[in-house]
Amino acid sequence: MTETLVELDERRRLSLGKVGWPEHRRYLAHEESDGTIVLVPARVMPESQARLLANRELVEQIEHTLDDPSNRVRRGRPARKG
């Protein structure tokens, strides 16, 4: 792990241009009891996606189907009216 000294500006802002990965643009920040500030890369997702990911059984079913397409259930089209 390489350490880089960074300094806060007069408004207590910090530039992370020299540290971290360029694709990480959002972070969750928390402060440890000793004053250490920890930044954890974060992503924002819709509430519906969070609910889906919380349903472990459904996620496993989806992964199982994606792993082996022969497990898919093929449904026919409804008959046309008219």
C-alpha cells in the first residue's frame, strides 16, 4: 500500500486526484474513534434493485437460469383476438 500525503484546503475539502481508482467517483465516509477517516467506494442503485438483491432465493434462481439456459421456461404467446 502506497501512502500519499493529502491536505485540506481552507474550506476543509480534499482532492483525491492522486489516490484511488479513476472509476470510483462516490464514497461512503465514516470516522473511526481515533479520528481516522475511512472512504469506501460506493454505488447508488434504485430501491427496486436493492429489493431484488435482498431476495437471495430469487437471485439464486436467476443465476441458475443464466448459468444453464436449458433451465428456462418457454412460454408461448397468447392467442390473438379477432
